[in-house]
Amino acid sequence: MARKLKSLLAAPPWRLLLKVLIFGRTKRGVEKLAEILCQRGFKSESIHGNKNQSGRQRSLKLFKEGKAQI
């Protein structure tokens, strides 16, 4: 899944987009996907119910400022 997603995000026109939201089914899956995308060179953050409020706010702030694109 992550390999396919990487190829989609790296290809035009997606690589030209500034921000992308990806919704996941599980908290664990969302966290794992964000880690994999970071390892592959994408600026990504995760938001899910197991993150504390300050962690969620930090992720949203980074996304709004363009420091996280996914």
C-alpha cells in the first residue's frame, strides 16, 4: 500500500500539490503510514485518537504552515 501511495504522490500532478490529506482506518495504520512516508522523503504528520491534544495541535500547525504536506 505505501509503495503504491508513494508512486501516486511522486507522480504529476500530485507532486505539484501543496497539501494532501489521507484518511486511514486504524490509529496504528495511520501512524505507520506517516512514518513510512517520512522515511521515503515526504513531509508527513499523523493525527489520531491516541495522540495527546498538544500532539494533534502540533501536527495541524505544521500542516497549516506547509511544513507537513501529507
